[in-house]
Amino acid sequence: MRILQIGKYYPPAKGGMETVLAAITEGLLARGDAVDVLVAGPTRTTTRAALPAAAGPGGELVRCGVVATPASQPLMPDLLPELRRLLRRRPDVVTLHWPNPLAAAALLASARGPGAGRLTVWYHADITRQRLGAALLRPLVRRLLARCDGVAVSSASLRDQSPLLAPHAARTAVIPFGIDPGPWPAAAHPGRGPLLFVGRLVYYKGVEVLLEAVARLPGAELDIVGDGPLRAALAARAARPDLAGRVRLRGELDDAGLQAAIADAAALVLPSLLRAETFGLVQLEAMAAGLPVVATRLPTGVAEVTVHGETGWLVAPGDPAALAAALAELLGDPGEAARRGRAGRRRFEDRFHRDRMVAALGDWYARLAAPSTGDRGGL
């Protein structure tokens, strides 16, 4: 099968969508599929690179040159011509990873021709943080969803709660994210050592709430990995007497640094506050290492990953007292923390391994590409 994946960025760019796109690409290539990937690049110059595969034809990674990035949207003069070039290869399936407005508009502008493949959308999240932008883009995403042949989401929560997906629920497949466990060494001492947060330092991640919770736990330590607009405010809070010397803001880490931080942590903490946290991919990285997770009980995929009382702890979002109580329980019983970490590793293998995601995705693609599939317009 020939597949075209259209994303926003690709590793080494950091982010959940980027990690998932790479996992999908690597997994499909390993199956022997031909996979082309079209994304924004890190410079003004468009580059093309081969995607080799041990078996099968491999593919091509196209990083379009970016001339500006207003409102987090990369502007790529070469996007449309590169898209049309890749479409001339007649992929069986095209997947657009949303949110990705400019690429969606370019794809919808592409004319349908004989032998066109199936158009699918991997819907990662609603746009919730930019209300004006979300309102302006609503007609675009509605047209995209109406025209596509199928939609994939990472969790039943996203399928059931997104107002834009509601009219398409019957043809929306739930395919949980999966990652390769290979890079993640076993946690050295779950329940002992520093607590760990990994993510962007923005409001909806709830790091301020985490600091208030740690302040209630004398002796507890916290490593914060990531960067963002709240870094200065978080550093100022961490310098106050009730936290001084117990919190380290470590900035962005490379892959080896993050792997070491997870291996050395007592637990991963994901204190997110809002539905903008649709899944929390870092939970999978912790679970792959056998590290317990403390997360918030959001009405999203976050609470579908961590199972309270089994693989970790779930608490109400925005409640520092409840979060502190869960952290105190974890740090006070390393044996229980280790047990939940082991259970998390088993749940990861059963549900969130990259190979399971890719197998489910491949089966879905095959069903959509079958001649009996109803024609909704495609490309």
C-alpha cells in the first residue's frame, strides 16, 4: 500500500503530534508499505530525504521551507506544488493530521482524479486555546470532515466530546496512540527520587498547581523538563522558601537526557487543567519504563491511559491538596509505586505499543481502501 502522511512538523521537532507521526511512519515502513511524509521544515529551504525501509519501497520525507509562522501556522510557498507532486504517485490512502489548517486547505484545493486514493483525517484535538482562530477555521474543518472517507482519533473521549466530530461519530475509528518501548530503560527506583513533569510550560499544563502541591510535601523534590512562556514565573515560585532547593527547571532535554530523567524519577506527574490535554503522550513513555503516573481526571484520553489504583493515581484537576495527597501516598509507599509501575508497563504492552497502533491503523486503511467502501469524494 502507498500512503501519504501530511503533518505539521517531524522529529527532531518536539511534540506529541510529531512523535506520533514518526511512530506511524516507522511502523508502516517496517510493514513494507511505501510511506511519503509532507511537513513544514526548520528553515526557508525545502528539502527531500529518503525514508529507507528494511523491506519494501521506503518513501520520502519532504520538509517544506517556511517563510513565516504567524499564530503557530507555518507558511510554506512550496506546500501546494510538493503536495501535488506526491499525489501524482497515486497513494492508496492520504492522512492529514489535524490541526493543520494550511495543509488542509491545500489538500481540499487538490482536484480529484481517476484512481484517487482515500482521504482520511487523524484528528488529534479540537482547537480550544485560540477562540477566534477556532471560529474562523470551523468552516474549513467541517468541509474537511465532510469530504474525507474516515476519521481516526486516539481516544473514545475525543470522539464522543468533540462537537465537530459528533456528525461523523459512526465513521470515526478509535486507534490509541502507541510508541516504541525500545528507547525507554526501566525505571531504577519507582516511588523514590524526584517527581518528574515533562511538557510545555503553559497554563493548561497545570505546573503552578504541581508546585503548590509539592510545597505541601516537605522533602519532596521535583524536576521540570520543558520550556515555555511560564518559565520565569515558575522559577520565581520555585525560589520561595517553601520550595527553595527542591525544584529544578531543566529546560528542554535531548532524547538521552529525557530517558535518563524518566529512569531516575519516582513518578511522572501530569497535572493538566483543561481539555487541551487530549491524551498526554508522555504517560506512555513513563509506562514503557515501568514508572507510575499521577495525572488529572480530565474528560479526555488522559484518564483512558492511566487507570486509578492500578497503574497510577488520578486526581481532580486544579486541586493542589488532592494532588499533594496522591503524591504523599506514592512517596510514602515505594513498594506500591513499583507495583503500579509494573502494571503500567503491562498495560502499555497490551494497549499502547507502537506495533498495536500500526496494526490497527493498517487494518483500518485496508477496510477504507477496499472496493466496497462507499465513495465520499476522496481526493
